[in-house]
Amino acid sequence: MIEYITAGESHGKGMIVIIKGIPSNLIIDENFINSELSRRQKGYGRGARMKIETDKVEILSGVWKGKTTGSPITIVIWNKDYENWKDKAPTPILEPRPGHADLIGGYKFNHLDDLRKVLERSSARETAARVAGGSLVKLLLKEFGIEIFSHVVNWGGIEIDTSHLPLEEIKNLAFQSEIQSACDKTTEERVKKLIDEAKQNGDTVGGIIEVIVNNVPPFLGSYQTYQEKLDAKIAEAVLSIQAVKGIEFGLGFKYAYTSGKKAHDEIFYDGKYYRKTNNAGGIEGGMSNGSPIVFRAVMKPIPTLMSPLSTVNISSKEKVEAIKERSDVTAVGACGVVIENSIAFVIANALISRYGGDDLNLIKENFNNDKSLKYFR
């Protein structure tokens, strides 16, 4: 199985990801990995650091002449901003931000002399390493025709309805949009105005991201144990991302307003099983059913505010304003990129669990010999 761990601090030398379990003989396209990192840095409302860093990977192990060897893969993204920080002695941070890891992390790890020790690791900069690792796994999924993409369906309360659009059009419109949404120019300008107003007020904006896993085969995941349920694994990966506070699959919370006769996806057969609806979001009983996997995640407004909220100095216990760190007004679109690459590990592991093998060619052979697949669209 594929496992990974990230390391590094926001203003340290670099962000690192080590991945084990990637099968051998996978062709690695560094340009694709770097393009995913670039997507993570883009979007309306991003902060000044995105102009400093131009994230690119350096692969230190596990790849030989452009192909994986089956050994652990080490990837590093060097932080350009490290040069601006390495000789500085910043004033200790004692004013924790509401909504951030600062206060609880400081007490948990006894970093009460300087909360920067918490900030540096809990920062969303860590997600650069996740995207680097996840994009490598995306290359594995591409070998089986599986594609993951995202788009923003709610910006600070401005809803974007894409229910009438085919998936390919949603993907193309969102890719071309400065706000990563499949919407018209009028709606895009409304969203940009909302973000601009938040910036002027020292505020931040959250939103909802829809993620689609297309061309995913049935049978991934299992109902046998809770640890193997595909939707549970996806939820774990998504909720581990900084600022993500909720997830729903298919109809999600709208199930509460829908009767059973309208809630479930009827099954049809014309030589293959198929559905006319996808209310389940492509997962039934913890398993993929052959329909696209569709879920939505909510990202809260970023807790670093230029017009800070009240907090308490952990040394004097006096009421003060929370610290102001360089940050974004919003990163909802970028969060979608992080989600895509984080769940790539989940989908790949479910695929390997069914079609296992240490060599990509063996996994492909097992996949192509799965006779059950012929019964599903």
C-alpha cells in the first residue's frame, strides 16, 4: 500500500514528502507535478508569498532514468523565502489566532516561549508537499484512465449551480476561470468584488469545493470493515487538510429533505449496469459503483486576519489582538487542488488493494483481466 509523510516548516529550508509503496516502472513527468504545484499557488485573493515562491520539485530518491524503482520516493520543494528568514531573530509570538493551532498546539507541545514553533509546521505551506506527492500518484491513476478535478461551487455565500452542465464542461470552465468556478463572467465579477471587499476590510472568505473522480471503476473500497470503506477514507484525507471543516457525498445533507423513492439511484441494464442519476456520489456501501465519485468540502475563512480578532497574550494573560502574519484573503480554489492530490492516495490504494502488485505492468494485467468490469458502464 502507498503511504506518505511530509516534513518541513513554512520558512524552513524546504518541504519534503517521502512516499513508499509506489509500484515500479511508473513513468514520472516532473512537468506535470510542477504544474500541479503551480495550480496550488494560483487563484484570486492569494497573498504576497505566492509571488516569492515558484514551487518546483527535486526528486532525491526512488526514480531511475525517469521511472519509479519501487523504493521509497523522496521529493523536496525548496523554500525560496528561507533566504529572507535564515538570519533573522523574529520577536517571539505570544498572541494566538482564534481558529488556528497556535494556542492548543503551544500548550500541547510546551512551546509557550514562542508560538512560531507551532505556526511554522501547522501552516498551509505543508500542503505543497502533499500536492507534490499526490500529483505523482495522479500519474499512476492516469495509467488506468482515472481523473480527479475540482471546482468551487460557493464563494462566501455566492452559490454557483452547475447541475445542468456535463462534467467535461464543468472542468473546462473551471480551468479557464480566475476563481476556479464553472460560471459566467457576471458571477465571476461578483465573486471577485466580494474578495476585494474582504481584503479592504482586513477579512477573509471561505467557500465550498466540489471534487469529481471521473472514470473510476467499480469495486474500490469494501463494506467488510469500517477501515476499508472508500468514503470514510476519502473523508479522513479531506478533513486532515488545513481549514477544511466538513464533507458531504452526492446529495449529502440534502438527503434530509428527500424521500427514499427520490433519494436512491435506480439500477438499469442494457448489457451493462448503469444509473440515470448519481445521488450517492458514486459510492454505495463504502464501495465505488462505477459512477463518478462526487463530494463537496467546505473551507472556513482563513483565520489569519489583517483586522485581527481579540485573543489573550499567553504570557501576561492580557486581552490583545491576534498576530498578523502574511496570508491570503482566500485560498478556496487552491484548497481544491490540495484535496484532489490528497485523495489521489486513497483512490490509488483502493485500486492496488483490488489489483495489487509491485510492478505497474502486473497491476495493469490484473485490472485488464477483471471480468466483472464488463458488466458496468
